[in-house]
Amino acid sequence: MKKILIILVIMAVGSLGAFRAVQVISAKKEEPKRGRLGQIPLVEVAPVTQGLIEDKIVRNGDIAPIYQVTIYSKVQGWLEEVHVREGDLVKVGQEIATLDKREAEAAVAQARASLEAAKARLKQVTATAQETVQSQIQHARANLELAEVDLKRNQALHDKNLVARQKLDEVRMRYNVAKAAYDLAMNSVRKKTWENDIALVEAQVNQAKATLSLYEAQLRNLIIVSPIKGGVTKRFVDPGTMVKDTTRILTLMDLSEMKMVVNVIEREFIHLKKGQPVKIAINAFPDRVFSGTIQIITPALDLQSRTAEIQIYIPNPDFILKPGMFGRAEIILRSNPEAVMVPIQSLVTEVDKDFVFVLQENKAVRRNIRKGVVRDTAVEIVQGLSPGEQVITAGQASLKDGTQVRLSLQSPAK
């Protein structure tokens, strides 16, 4: 029995030794294969996609009114009343301050009376001047007719030697005088000499009108009105102040529409146009986005900074935006809804060349590309790739064109 047990133990030990020998031989055969597999680099890949990409810029700026005016008095005088204070809203033409008007109103009343008197004189002269000339003509015609009859009668008597020559000469002289008076009256009709009298009085009327206009303008200058629709942001004086043409009264701002002034560089400048929409974010309203448009683009770049100034107008119908607020303007320079894109980590740059490695038949194939817009996680490919291709996104640091690669477990299936 012991011999049988010993024989069984020897046979078991022999079998175990043979199994280990087989394992060692198999391991030696697989070792070169595993070594070659370990030398093939592991890579991760991602597909080339297509979608929307936007080339946009963000600029910071202050909110300011489009129109801001400082109101001065045109004339010197005592400030009688200021009708508004800071924070009040005013309309165009609304009376906002007045100076003492008593002297100006008296001057206007006097000038208006002088004008009415001049108009009355003109009416009188116009009505009587022509009538006077016509009366003179009738009187001269009557005198001429009498002198003509007297001349004919005395001529007949002289022909019969019944009247002396001296008498006839006297009668003829009276006729000539009457004829000259009649001709003068008729000449006045032809030349309308009464129009000179009318013109003189008309000049007096015009002078009175000019004087009245001057005094009325001076009176209007004492009433200060708002030139814009907006709000009062500063009041400098109070009633009772003696003001001059250099005295500031109020500052007004048009708050119905605000603006943001920002600068752009040369590359951005060429993509901008008037009316282009802009998104505005205001620090005071973090959950709200305001809409604006580019309204003014400086037509030239500054030679020192190589930048251009643009003005963005922002509607403010509720007056929620205030001058001095800080915000950010987001401007889209270019939008491509069918852009070819790859993950930014797939891009490799050498000097001034950009390329990626494309996975083809388990090999890394170098592909030169021309990039467009670069974003945080994606790059637009303008030339060199097509949607659906696989680009290597990790492990490409040591790759060369044509290198055999194998996919890591993290890479998506092809």
C-alpha cells in the first residue's frame, strides 16, 4: 500500500513539473508578441463634425447717453424760477427756467404800439396819396381849359384889332402856365410819385416790425426751454441768482437711448457694418441681455493704436439703463452654420504650420489644414478635412506620418 502511495505522489509531482514546463515554453513564445504590441502607441480619436460656429468678440465699455447738453442763459438777468430738479424728465420745448421778464415785456408792448402806429400811417398815406394827385390833375385841367378858352377869345379879338398885343401875350402866358401845371400833374400820374410817400411809410413799418421782433426775441431768451427729451442730471443754480451767458443752469441727458463706445482692431474692423446687432450684458442686471445695434463706425483706424472706435446704440424705453453703468458688448463678426470642426486638442502647430493626424487603417496620417475660428473646445477647419473623418486627439505628441497606432479604451467606436 505504501508503495502504491509513493508511486502516486511521484506521478503527481512529475505531472506538475511537466505543466510548469509547458507554461514556461508558452510564455517564452508569447513574450516577443507582447513586446511588439507594447511598442504601438495608444491614441484617442474623435470624429470631424459639422455645425454652427461664430467668430465673435467681447468688448467692455461704459453706458453713456447719446445726447447730453448743458443749458446756459443767453442773456444776463435775475433767475426768477427753475421749474425742474435732478431726476425730473422733460420734453422738447418744455419750459425749464425763466428770468425776470418785466422790462422785456414792457419793451415788447412799446414796440408793438409803435408798429400799430406805423401801420395806421401807411394806411392813411396809401388811401390819400393817389386821391391827392388826382385832385391836383382835375384842378390843373380846369385851369387849362379856362386859359385855353380865354386865349382863343383874345386871339379872335386881337385879329379884329379889338385887343392890344400886350393883352394877348398876357393871356397866352397864363395859358402856358396852366398847360405846364397840367403836364406836371399828368407826369405825377405816369411816374406814380405818391409811391415814394408810401414807400417811406412802409420802411417805417418794417423798422417797427424789426424792433418788435428784436424785443420779442429778447423776451423769449428769458424763457429757457429744453432742446431734447430726457432727464435732468444736474442743477447748478437756484432762483434769485444773477446769471450771465456763461452761467450753467442745468445738465440734461436723453435717456431714451443709450450708447456704448468700444474699440476694435483692424481684423475685426473690416467685418463690421452699420445696423449690425449686438448683445449687451450689464453688470447691474446679470440675468438680462440687452439688444443694441452698431450706429457709428469711425471711417479710419487710429495710426498709433491701430484701432477704430464704434458706437453701439441701446434702446432704453423704460430708462432702466443709467449713465455710468458698466457692461460688455458681444459682437458676431462672422457666422458659419455648416462649419467643419475638430476638438482643439487635435490641432498640432509647428512654426507657422497647422496639421492634425487622421486615423486611417490603424495608422496616423498627417494632414495639413487651414484653420478658421478658434474657440475654447473646437477649431473651425477651413480646408483639409471632411465631416466624418477621425482625428487623433490624444497621444499624437510622438507620432509621425504613417505611424501604426492602436485605440485606447476611452476612444469612441469608429
